[in-house]
Amino acid sequence: METEATVSEFQQMLSARGVSRRSFMKLCGAVAVAAGLSELAAPRVAQALESSVIGAAKGKLYPVIWIEGASCTGCTEAFAKLEAPDAASIVLEMISLNYSETLSAAAGESMELAKEQTIKECAGNYILVYEGAVLEGWGGQALRVADKPGTEHLYEAAESAAVVVALGSCAVNGGWMGAHPNQAGALGVQEYLKKQGVGTPVVNVPGCPANPEWLVAVLADVVLLSLAPSELDLTSEGKPAGIFGQTVHDNCERRGHFENGEFVYEFGSKEEALGYCLYPLGCRGPQTKANCGVVLYNNRRSWCVQAGAPCIGCCEANPNDPGHNWVEVNTPFYKRHRDLRIGDWMVQPGTIALGITGILAAALVVHGFGMKITGRMDGGADFEKVRSWDAKHPDKSIGKYDAADVPNDKKEGR
Amino acid sequence: MAHLAHYREAHPMPFVITHWINLVAMILLIVTGFCIHFPFWPYFMGIARGVHVFCGFVLFINCIARVVMAFFVKSSPTGGTRVQVTDYKTWLPQADNRHQGIHWIRYYLFLKKDHPLSAKLGVPQKISYLAIPVLIIVMFYTGLALWNPTMNLGFFAAGTDLVGGLMSMRIIHYFMMYIFICFMLIHVYLANIEGISPTLLMFFHKEHGGLVYDPEKHAIVGEDDLKH
């Protein structure tokens, strides 16, 4: 019996869920990278996970409230679609999801009660995940939940949270909800809380939908590595730097073809099948910051560009400016430029520029004919004898006009 | 022959060189810029990007050098004279320019028959040339805000934030290229429509006889046929 390998308590939990040690370590490596650490930190993450999950099994779960604002539930769906049993579901079990409109089994008054209790009893010690845009329109009545404006729900839950995770581009700055004409007054969580004077730190995780692994990475940072929000490595836009620090283009699997000058000009073409670069089809990879090409999607199966679709820049979101939402900034997706809006008229910058340049060129041709007709093409018209102004103001004349003047060749060295 | 004599003193050699560099760099920047915006010639993309970045730096450094040289190199304050002053003075308002702005515009709109007297640079010309270094510097800035190795530096990232993201920055960079194209169209047209002597002087230092202008009297005082 002494030579028999023993299985740890944690490993038993893993195998009970059909997760191999190997796939668990793979996830830990990914979480470490997503959290901005080296893959070498995987054991540290694994250890933190183990103790957390074991702690969780003993009833010490970190409470999370997941509120949906003006959302399509896509971010929840993406998160829920993590295949079960999957290594990532273990991570799910490190938190206690006390309130989620979609994932919770309960509904109605009892759920609202559970939320209120969490806010009250775990003040300063829970995470608020907010999905979807904040709607300020019509005095906050653009969105009503449980007989209250949606904004009130956010305010109450955010005020005593340890950290707010704005999940998805809508939560970051209104997303496509904030696109013109934005009648519902959509804006992002960070901007709304700032306006309301709520100082709870916000971590922005854009995407449409946000990759669930990004949320896992943030949860791992806060819950497992016990990092204070101020210790998180965030960009100037409050996004995790390890995830949103580089462009999609930087880590794209088709990048080699970009460098070679091998491009796809048409969907369904031979070039597309060869995996050439999608740049001419309006790919927003070079200007969109996210590590999609590294973490992939759907349990690391594929991602937009691998599937043959150019990046449409869904992670572009400036938290302080609902007008700078990814739909407004990137449509039409398959053109290299966005459309500019002049009133109700949408126009490509190239059309304006070429139009003006064309008009100018035509005007110069017409002007050229004028110069020809007036006989100015051979050295120009004859000079005025006296400046027009000088002729009218002889007492203050600029020039000294004297027909008897001769060139001072000596002085000028002729 | 109504134009002033074209003397080398108007465009001393250092400025002939900077003008050549401007021309070559701008043409290459525009051609490669179009290719980067949309890869019309796919296999040229890699070269286009390298040339674009290189020429961007060349144009910027050349611009700074030209502005600095304006304070050390001498050039003629007007056409038709070999007298020289420190170059920067020919960029400031001169007595020869005074009250002439409106008449230049009237001349080009065919509302004035005779040619306005002026300094080496006419009023609209002086104003548009002065805008060029500003344009080059702003263009260089927008370019570096889009160039991956520099886009994340605070100085450039702040500008990108200010204009509403990289797409806006790209469109500004793109529109500014057209400002350069429009400037070049007008510049080439006006420099050559009354004869190519100014071009021969600017590029090849080839002189051409003409009327003589006295920058002290601010008037035409005779003619120099360069003893042809």
C-alpha cells in the first residue's frame, strides 16, 4: 500500500467532474497569462485555485452579483456556454453567484431579496459583474427591473462592492446601445458611477460578447490572487493590460501573410481558403486591442479570424465616451474606413476627399484656360506700375517709383 | 517678358536640396500611403510600409532642418535682385507685401489685369507655405500615433484618446494627405502656369533674365537680360 500513489482531495474533485489534471493545468497556464503573468506562474494559480476550491467546498465562496442592464445576455450566454464539465467550471465554483437574472435557478422576489442581503451582509466584500449598457434615458425609466429604474440597481449594488467588472462593450461605454441616435441615453458603468460619485473601482472587460476567459482572469486576480483593485495591471482605459495591451493584429495567426503581402480581396476566394490576411476586407485587427488570437473562443476552438471573418473591432470601447462605441467607430465593417455622419447622410472619408480634390483639379484646369485667354502664360501679366494702394495713398506710398531709376548693378554684384 | 529676373540668390543651394527632399519624400509617402490604406499591389505592402515610415522621418527631419536654416542661411527678400537677407525675414510680412493680399486674389480671379508687385513670396503664397511645416509636424504626429512601436507612448496615446480612437486618427491622417495633395496641385500649377523659369531655378539653379526689382525702393527699376 505504501507504493500506491495517493490522490489529493482536489484531484478527486476534478476527476469527479471529469476533468483531467492535464487540462486543469492548461487552464491555470491560460489564466496566468490572461492575468498578465508568465505561464510559469501556472503552479501558483493552480495552488490558489486548489485552496480556493477546497475552501469553497467548506462554504467560503466569494460572493458575486451579476446584474444585466440593457443587454442581449450574450455575455452571460458566452460564459454559460463553457462546456461542462470543463476545467473552467471549476473556476466558476470558486464564486458564489448570489444573483444572476439568467443563471440563477430562482427568480422574482426571492432573488431580489438574495441580492439585497448580499449587498448588506457582504458590503465591501463582493464582486459586481455588470453586463449591458446603463440607460439614463427618460429619467432612468428606459430600463426598469423589479419595479425600479435599472440605474438604481446599479448604484445600490456598485456602492458597496469591492470591485465592479463592466463585462462586455455595452457595459464599458454603452456599446452598440450608445450608437447614434442613442435615444435611451446609453453609457458605460465607469462613466455613470463617476457621475454619481461612486468611487468603487471598475475593471473594464470589453468585447461583444466578452470572452469568458477574460472574466475568469479578472476573477482569478481578485478572488484567487487576492489582488486589491489598485494592484491590478490596468490600461489607461481601466482594461486588464495583459488582455487589452496589444492589438489583435500583433498576435494574429494570419500576420505572416500580411507581412508577405498575401491578402484576401473577396469572401469565398481561394486566398481566403489559404488563410491569407483579411486586411483589405476591412479587418480592424491593427487598431483593436485584445488578445483574441491568443485565447481564442468557444473553449479555445477557433476565433473570428481563424473562421475567415475580419476582426470588426468589438473590443474597441473608450469608457468615458459612449460616442466612441465600437459600432459607431467601425461600421461599415468591410470597408477600411468608418462612415462619417453628416446629418442623416453617411459618407466614406475617401468620397469626400476625392470629391474635393477632383473639384479643385477641375477648377485649376478651368483657371488655366483663363490664364491662356488673358495671355498670362508667357511670364504672367505685365506688372502694375504702381501698387494699387500706393496710387490711392501717395503720401504713405510703400514703393518709391521713379522712371529714372536704374538697377544698382555694382551693389548687387551683377 | 513681364516677370522678374530669376536669380540663384532667391533659392540658395541648401534650400534647393531641402525642396528636392520634400518632393521625393512627399511623393513616396503619398504613393505608399495609398498602398497601406488599401493594398492595391499586394506584394508591395511590406516595402510600402518600410518606405512610408522611413520617408515620414526624412520629411520631418528635413522640415526641422529647413526651419532652423532659415535663421542662418541668406536668401533674396524679393525676386529680381541678388541682394540677400537672413532667410527667416522673407517669411515675415515685408513692406513689399503690404496691402497686396487682396490684389493677389483679385489678380487670380481675373478681377485685376496687371500683375501685383510683391516680395519673393506673395501674400497667399506666404501664408500657405507657412502652414506647411505645421502640417508636416501634425502629420508626423498622427503618423506616429498610428505606428505600432510608438502608438502606446503617452504623448501619442493621449492624442488618440482626444480625437476618439485610432479610426478617427487614421481618418485625420488620411484627410491631411489630401491637404498635401491639394497643396501640391495648386503649388505646381501656380509655379508653372506663367512659365517654367521658377521651376528651373528651384530644381536646377538655372537663372533666367527679367525685370530688376529694388528691395529698398520696393519697385521695379530696370531690366537684366543676363547678357544673353
